Amino acid sequence: MLDWLACALVKAASALLCRLPPGAAVWLGEQLGLLACWLQPKRTAIGLSNLRAAFDGQLSPVQARRLIHACYQQLGAGIVEMLRLPAIDRSYLDRYVTFDGLRHFNQAVASGRPVILLTGHYGNWELSSIVAALLGYPIVALARAQERLPRLYRLLVSYRESKGCTVVHKGGAMKRLIAALGQGRPIGIVGDQASRQGVFVDFFGRPALFATGPFELAYEKGAVILPAFIHRVRGPFHRLVVEPPIRFPREQPRAAAVRQGIERFAAALAAHIREDPGQWLWMHKRWKHTPARRVLVLSDGKLGHLKQSLAVVDAFRDRHPDLRAEVIEVRYRHPLARAVALLWAWWMPRGLGAARCLQWALHPETAAALLTRYADCIVSCGASPAPVNLLWADENRAHAIAIMNPAPLPLGRFTLVIVPRHDRLRRRPNVVETAGALVTRLPEEALRAAGERLQAHPRFRDAHARPGHPAIAVFIGGDSAHYEISAAFAESLIRQVLAACDGAGGSCLVTTSRRTSPAVERVLAERLNQSPRCRLLLLASRDPLDGTMEGLMGAADVAVVTGESISMVSEVCASGRRVVVIEPARRGSAAATLTKHQRFLQGLVRDGYARMAPLPELGLAIQRALSEPPSGKRLETLERVREAVARLLP
């Protein structure tokens, strides 16, 4: 009944549209297309994502949405013109269609070789086959049969065939296509979509799958492929462009010839799309099976958080070596803007108004960098960038990956949440627990090489660097919500380290973090700048620290680290060095309760990754560590993460 009713409505609509002037009918189709844009939010989102992927970094949200509107308008106008086919004749063609490169078609036909017209879902592609038929070259067109409303589909096919075209359908179409080529009839194929079968070639900077069938057929039958694309100039006016022929020399191997032909067609199609992007059908999942993946990392400006996000990127690269990653630092206009973004991500339906909210909430530089980018996955660490992660992932139909508890945002809104075990979150299918902060574990050779590079630092001193004498790396953090690192604490720590160096005849290498207070850095400078036992002192407020942590661990036999930073302790424990952790003084209520930091540190001690020592016994703990053989035990935090991300991007 539905099929019969649809068929009756289409017949009535066709009769009405045929009585309207072409310009008015096309305008009506464009308005119906805009309506469809709003009624198909899922397809619209796919189109916006494809646009951002193809023109990465070039289109603002307003420009991308404008192009999608144009795409829907073009689609609506094309449907109306399909229903007006009974009124389209040669005189219509002479008035509304101009030609560019028609000589290529005439020459191909005159050559006597079989001709394959290959187009894409560009402009009113259905009209291109009608144009050829009205010019006196009835085309055999390949189409996909629609089974949901067969009566309606047969009606539409009859409109096309009434102009001289012959429509054959996928499945048993190959024999009819071969027969048509043998009879000298051109065949028409839409060749810009493919399922899981085909060849990957570059298309807008990413590998895209193209079907090989038309090119293999041309190679086998000695046919000429003519890429042809129809542009809507305005209203009912069109321009049909026929590109130079693609030929297939028989002396060339089949596989090479087919790939070369696909590459030429893809390049021609891309050139036409760039000329007018609003005329291509962006709502199809064109890059669904591409091996090229993109990950966007949202940073809150904290180096430890960024390192954890980049560790997830490394986990992706285990499966996708060519994966592209980009880091964008998230900055809000003001605290209220951050609160609005948080509420919007928590309360609004997925994707609704995401781009507009971010445009308002983010600092202009962040908005300009983020809102033109496409990603398959978005990774963030910490609470600050989490709302931006959710909003932009919804807009891109991307996977949202949060590292650390993103509360108060619901865990279920994220594709994957990666948290340390000591956070004790409720188990959920999308939650992955790790032993500590995420760390990319470097092989021993890489650590040693980083240690050797560090020796070229201008502040590096060779005093007491004799072979066989131990080196102690010291990592000092800063104040946190639960811990305080005072100048007195730093003074006592350095005194213990220097005493251990004296006792073992070794030396130390010391660095601070961005959280280290100026008072602590002054104490370190006063005690270590003139000490013969200190080979290197790098202060975060004064010195660049890129590669410092890896270099210190590569040069050290024992690592001493303050315990307030889970990420810093995790990174040191992943090095395979003998590790001594010093817990700073706890603040307020944290002194009376077991904090997550303490649970984390106790777990490391229990599992043999580190030892803890009270500050007065630090020197003795270092000496004991130096006297023991290295265990080589390394903290592994990425194993379960690799398994989880492999399921996201198979």
C-alpha cells in the first residue's frame, strides 16, 4: 500500500512540476532540499564531518554548514528535475545545457572504440545520461536497484528510459554492459563510491576506496573512459564537462593500468569538487574504510596531562602507523564560558549547537584552531578540556576519549574513559583501569641515547663523571591539592642526596617541574650550582625541559622522585630504574585520610616498582638501592589501553 501510494504521489507531483517553469520548479526543489537538511540531522552530521576531513583546517563551521545546505539544495533540485523528465526534450537541452570538452566525446565515438562515461555524485548526475541520450547517443546506465519501493522505482526508471537510456542493475549487469560495448553503445557508470572491494587511492589527502570494475572492464575490452561531470550553473542551467580520455595500453600490466586509471579519475573528480564543493554528495560515508586515521589531542597546558594523551596516540599508532595527530591547547574566554561549555556538554542532546557553543566559549585562537579540524578520535586529559572533547566529538561523530575521571560529566557520554586503578571508579564497559598514569615505555636503548644527548646540554658538568661511579636523578615537583613542597623540604632532600653521592662517590642530576615554587628553585640553585657532586641542574622556570626526564632516567642508576605527582612517579617507574619515592608533607585533612596518591604509591611498593622512604632516611634508602642489582621491572600502563583503542579504529 505504501509503495502504491508513493507511486501515485510521485505521478501527481511530476504532472504538477512539468507545468511549472523550470526556474520555479528548481527553486521549489532547493527549498525542499533545505527542509531535508533539517529533517536528516544524522546525514547532515556525516556531511559536515566529511567536509572538515577533506578541507582540514580550511572551513569555518559557518562555511561548512553553508556548503552542506548547498549540497542539500542541489540534491532537492536534482530530484525535481528527475520528476520533470517527461517535459525535458532536445529544445530544453539547447536552452539550459552548455558543453565543455564535448570534442573528447565525439572523437572517442568516431574512433570506433567502446566508450565508458564515468561520473560521480556531482551536480545532477542523473541528468548527464539523459543529455547523452538526447544528443543521439542512448546510454546504457548502471544503477543500484531499490527494493524497498519497487513500484515507485520502476516508475522512475521508466522516466529515464523514455528518453532513450537503458538502465541495468548491479548483480547481473556485467553481461549487458559487455554486450552494449560490443554494439557500440556508450555505457554510463557512477564511479565515486565503493563498498569493501576496490583500490585505495589518494582523495583529498586521504586514501579512499574506489571500485575497480569500470577500469577492469575498459582494460579488458579496449574501451576509452571519459570522465564527465555536470555542473549546475544556476537554477535550471547546467554545464556538462567532458574530460580528456583515460586510455589503457595493452602492454601495461592490468593492475598498474587499473590503478593509474583510478588515480586519474579521482584527481579529476577532486578538481571538480574543489571548483564547487556544494555540488558533491557529502552525506555518503566516503572514507568509511580508509586506513588513514586522525586523532586530535586537547591539552590543558599541563605537560604531564599532555604526555598521557600522547601515550594514547602511541597506542593508536601500534595499529595505525600512519596515523596523524594534532595537539590543540584549550583556552576559554573566561571562567563563566567554561561553566557554560560544561553545562552544554552535560545537558544538551548530543551535537545540538556544539559548534556555536564552542565558538562562544573558547578563546578566539583556540576556536580558530579547533573548529576547522576533523578527527576520528579526540583525546583529552583532565577536567578542563573534557567538555570541549564531548562537544566537538559529537559534532564530528568522533570517538571521545577521556583520561582521568571527567566528572561531573557522565562517564557514559564518552566512548572510552581511562582512569588509574586507585580512583576506584564504578566498573563500566567503556572504562579502562591502569596501574598508574599513562606512560609510553621507552626501550633501554632509547633511554641511554637520551642520556647521552643530555650530556651536550650547556649546563652539564663533567665533574665526578668517572666510569663506574653511580648517578642519581632527582625529580622535584611542586605544591598540589594534597601536598606541599616547601623550601625546607627541598633543602633537606638535597642534603640527603648529596650525602648519598659523597658516600657512593657518585653524582646527581636534578630537575624541577612547572609546579615547583620559586622559593624551592632558589634553594636548589644555592645548594647545587657550586656543588661538585651536581652534574646538572635544570629549573623549569629557566631552562627548556623537552626530553629532560628521559635524559635523566637514561643517565641515572637510581631515581629519586617526590610523590605528589602520579604522572611523574609513573614515568619514572616505567624506566626500569631503581626508584625511591619521597612523600612530601600532606595538607590539612589529607594528613588524616588515605588519599588516592597514597593508594597509588602503596600499590607501586607492593608490586615492586619502587620503594618509599621518609625524608630523614632518604640517603640510606639511596645507598641501599645502589647496593642492589637492578630488577629491570617496568611499570606497564598501556597494555589494556592498546586493546581498547584497537576496537575503536579496527
